[in-house]
Amino acid sequence: MKILILGAGQVGGTLAENLASEDNDITVIDSDADRLRELGDRLDINTVTGQASHPNIIRKAGGEDTDMLIAVTNSDEINMIACQVAYTLFRIPKKISRIRSTNYLARSNLFASDAIPIDVLISPEQLVTNYIKQLLAFPGALQVLDFADGKAQLVGVKAYYGGPMVDQELSQIRLHMPKMDTRVAAIYRKDRPIIPTGDTVIEADDEVFFIAARDHIVPVMSELRRMDKPYKRIIIAGGGNIGERLAEAIESRYQVKIIEANQDRCNVLSESLNRSIILQGHASDKELLLAENIDSTDVFMALTNDDEANIMSSMLAKRLGARKVITLITNPAYVDLVQGGDIDVAISPQQITIGSLLTYVRKGDMTNVHSLRRGAAEAIEIVAHGDSHTSKVVGKHLRDIDLPEGVTIGAIVRNEEVIIAHKHVIIEPDDHVILFLINKRQIKQVEKLFQVGFTFF
């Protein structure tokens, strides 16, 4: 597939890296020649220097025979104009754009073929907000991912000493919970992946990813770790777009305080939020944190746009007694360094956004793509089409499907029913199949596995 990526920032660069490794023809446009040179030296891609929305630049980048344009510059306006140019002058079939401003997003009739022709809108702030809301709903989870409109969920937790299933084989789960069905999709032990089997023994500190119907998530979590009490008191460091959106979404359920350094921004937050308490100050101010009872805070979240400030304030909050710390980190190199120590969960907005974008880029009928383990692994939801004559999966028992190495099927969603993957299960047409890929490089083989033969058409 020939893809134009507009913007070579964190999201654009990471997306180019992901797509280039999957044998796509990638061209990146940006006005920063140095950034493009660095990307071009490292990746097998083409680069064009210039203003991303200018017709001559898009033409120079090959807009006339491009399959997809993904506009992820830092400017909503440039992204929108670029999509308009792509549609009007080049008839590029698929146009995806990052839009951040709620003033644009709130007007649903603004984005259509007879208005601003954007096929898919991506809002990183909204994606991150939804991601954090899921973490708050399941205390103790490291990651919570929705599939099939939330009917099934993939959850990552750290196994703790004292959990009923710790030091036991996975086959014992059904004996502990005869009325609950689940499947462990992967285990990470000291950052190394393990493909689980029935005789795999869960050890303390293992990072366990399991899939289950939404109503069964909490009981399964309780088998792996001591259950955390529901959260009540939350402090958000940073009243920017993400901090404001999150506070607005959760202030009716939790006691929310926002620490924001800018006085003018504090005034805006005070007017836009109903129940949240706005505090003017710095989240790294020890006296302020102590005055606001950080030692009785359930969750401290550092959501500013400054990685170093987020990391330092999070470490301070944890040392002062915050029960759980969640930190937003834009530099991928920092994530591996900090998560698991004083910082409980490090969130990468780039990886969350990339997963959403990949849903629309991949071949086959994929309805969800989630990036895991800092982009090394993936969880995908793909719809099975065809019949037993035209498909390699439809009509077959799971035990007879030749899955690529490192790929496991976790569950199948059929209409409203969540069916956990067991060897005797047969895939039927239009099933939503949820797979876990320890190595995302296996995605091409998965796409081929689910392709439908020509006779189906």
C-alpha cells in the first residue's frame, strides 16, 4: 500500500517505523529537513521536505497514485487543509487526520465529503482519556483493552505473592472458577515473553495478559493478585487538554483535584469543570502535595506535556504515600526505564494513537488493533469471512488452525456471546476473532491466514 504520512513528529515517526516494517511504500512529508534526514537514514522510506498541505508538495510526494493519506502534523488546520487538497486535487481514497481541538470535534457535520473530506478522525487526547478511564475502572490493572464494543476485554496485571493462582499451573484456573471462563494470552517474565500452556506455572511479579468477558474480569484479577479497593481520591498534575478532558469525564464518580501552574489556565478550568477542585501550583512542590493529603490519595496522575516534570512529580508523589501513580510519557525511551519502580503505569500516547491508526491501515477486516509492550506486541480483532472452502479458518476447530509462531487466539465474539478459545471451538463466518501477537512482525502471516479465496467473491 502506498501511504503518505504528513508530519514527522513522535506519532508520524513511530507510525512510519511501524508501517515501513510491514512492506508498505511510505513517504513522510515535513518542513523539518533534519528530522526527515534522521528518519530516512534509519528507515526504508521516502521523505519530502515542505509544507504538508501545499498541493505541489503532495504531488511531489506521489499524491496522484497514493492509497492513503495520514495527516498527523501538530496543526489541526494544516491536517484539515491537506485532506481537502488530497480529496479535491488527487482523489486519494482514504484520508485520516489527527484533530485535537474540541471546537472542531464537537461539530459532527464538519467532516464529510461535501464539507471537509476526512474519512477517519483521530483524537489522541480522547484516546488517552478513554485509556485512563479503563485503568481507573479496574484497580490494579496495568492495561485494559476493549474488543467487540467492550463485550470482551484484554487485561494486563502483575501477579503478586498471595494470589490464589500464583505458583500454580494455568490449568487450575477452571477448578478455582468453574463458572468463569478465561484464557491467558501471554505472560511476560522479566520482560521476556512466554507462550502459556496448561502446565505453565504463574510466578510472582509475572505480567499476565488474560482475556475474558467484561463481567468476568474482576473475578479473574482476584485470582492473580490482591484486589485493590475501588479508587476515590484522584490528583491530576496538569490541566491541559488531557487533564481537563479526564477530569470532566470522571469528576462525577471520583473526588478530583487538578494541580496547574498557569493561573489563566486555572481560571479556565474553574469555569469549565463542575466538581473538580483546581489548585494553582507545581506538582513537584512537596509542601503542596502534603497539604493536599497526598498520603491518602488513591491515584496520582502526571499528565503535563513535560516528560521530566511528569516523572519527577510522580516519583515524589509515590514517595509521599500516593497509592498508585500513572505517568504520561511521550519519549518511548523513558517508558522502559521508569515503569515498575515508583511509577506503576507509564502511558505512551504515541502507542495508543498508533494502535488506533493501524486499525485502518491493516489488510483484512480488522476492527481493533492495540499496541502492547511499548509497541513490541499487539492484540488485534479481525472478522472471519468466507466459508470452509474459501477460508483457512472458517469451519475449522482452533486446534486445526496453523497459527504463526508466537500468535495465540484468545477469544471469539459471536453476536453478543464471548467464547473463550479452546481447542474444540469452531470459527464461524462473521466471528470476531481476538488474537495476541507476541511479535507484531507476524501480522503479515495473520493477514494472509484470514484472507478469503477468490471463489468467495
